[in-house]
Amino acid sequence: MNSKLLIHTKNLLNNISVIKSRLKPTVQTMAVIKDNAYGHGFDGVAHCLAPEVDWFCVARAIEGVRLRDIGIKLPILVFELPNKQSAGLYTKHQLTATISDLESVDLLETGTKYHINLDTGMRRLGVLPDQVSLLIEKMNSRTDVTATGIYTHFAKADDPGNVEVKTQLELFNQLRKSFDSKLMTHSANTGAIFHYSDLDLQFDGVRPGVSLFGYGAGEYVIEELKPVIEWKTFLMQVKTVKKGEAVSYGGRWLAPKNGYLGVIPVGYGSGIPRLLSGQIEFSILGKSYPQVGTISMDYSMVFLGDDKLKTGSDVFILNTTELNAMTWAQKANTIPYEITTGINPLIQREFIG
């Protein structure tokens, strides 16, 4: 690939420290590193965080297997439902399964440990409240597998002061009375950790995700957190452009004056959203320049104005300060998670620090 991601481990460690500063004593940190660690690089992030956290949480069983393959010994919780193909992985690799419906209980192999996911309002994965009694009957029939935890997930914790967080918490507390009180209990995601310290929702553990990588939940900025990624490429070509000349597909951008145009070998195929065409800037030699014209699959253009820069000059597409994923997310009406997970996984991730 013609670019690489620089992952600043000092910022990653800063973020886990900030998260821990919000926790009550004895609360365990369950780091969510699903989907290639939100695009930051699965293996490197896991090795960096392993000495600092108590658990890892992943989306799929195969991600848990990968953690074991690279030497991670910590407990690993898998969020997805087990199926016939993945059931054997939980015992073979000492992964903790999640039970989100009645049928999943039947799929567990003897010796499997699992956590129960209760749907208290997210309406995604999770056992519905009216199925709890049936679930307990099913659990009692499977004495060869062991429930070790119980959890839920907040749908609106990214919104400070939202009454539905308290409503979900109250329902969760009510439902978990039907289960063994010794089960490890967890509910708080990034939003709940940072926005709902007034509620008793940390329990035995919390599940920070995007905050590990420097961003608050949703659209909220948490100043103490530091973005982890820098995305670096180079000027592949520099050419002159005359006032009024159209650039790239559709000719949607016209040069405002005579000057220089740079071409970088990164486009939407690498993870720069095409809808951000003409809305973002790149940093070259410490100066910001506007991206211009329609972003194409493999290339993006940048207007250099009067600066005749050298071919091969370093270009930072993203950095850890003003040109970070939140900047793109705000312009694209999305969240930074979508930006970072959209970066092509084939691009080299280099861990710095």
C-alpha cells in the first residue's frame, strides 16, 4: 500500500489511564477491541493494552482465537451468538461465550463458560425480559456448562442526561435478581463511563471501546482523550493547474487561481470517504492544504496554491490533533468509529512508542 498508519501507543496508554481514573476501586476494565481494534490494528493494540486491562471483548469467536494465537492469556468475552461452526472454539481456546437467546444454550459444548446478555432496551442482541424465566429453565437443564457473568448494553449512553439510560439500568437491576448474585456483572460502555458517573452502573466491570482510541461516544469530545492514529502518505505527483481548470471526476472543482496541484495515492479504496470530497484538509510540512475535486478509488488531489512542493513529500491525511477522525466524522454526519474501522485493513499499522 502507498500509505501507512502510525499508532501512537503513548496516546493509547493515556486513554486507558483516563478511563481508569473514572472507575471505582476494584472495577475491572474489559477492553473492547473488536473489528481490528476499531481499525487501529488488532495484534498491536492487544499487546499494548494487555498489561493494563483485565479482559478483552471481541465481536466474533475467531477474533478471540487470534488473541490466543498471539499469546494473550487474559479472559476473553465474545459478543456474537455461538453457532454450530464456532461452538467448539470456546472450550478449545478458553473463550467466554455470550447467551443472547434460548437456542444458543443448546449449542454450547460441555465445559463452556458464558455470560448472559439481557436486552433492556437496545433491541439488538440479548434475551428479552419476558424470556428470562424460560432462559433460567434452559440453563438449569445444562449443568455441564457454566454461567459466569451477566450484562446489558445501553442504547443512548452517548447522550448525557438521557432518561432511558436510567430506565434500562432499573430494568437490568430488576431482571438480574432472578440470577445468581455471584455472576460477574457489567453494563457500562464508553458513554456510560464518562457521562453517567451519577448512576450506579459500573458493577464489577466496564466495557470501554472507542474511548481507548481517543474519542468520546457519539459526537461528544472528551478533552483528556487523545486520538491514536496518524495516517501518512506522500505526494506522488505535483503539476501546474491554471485558474478555471476543472479537477477530477465530474469537474466539480475549478482552480481559483494559477498554482500547483498535488496527487496522493490514497482514495476511497483505502478508506477516505468519497462524500468528504472537497471538505477535508491534508497536512504537508506542517501546513494544511485543502483536498480538492472528487476523491477517486486510488487517488486524491490537494491544492497547493503557490507552493511548488517536491514529489515524495510526506502527507498526513489524519493526525492526532486537529486533523483527526472526529473532524471527518462531523463533516460526514457520522461517528469516528465508522471512519477508523473503514480504513483498509491491508494498510500497514506501525506502532510508535
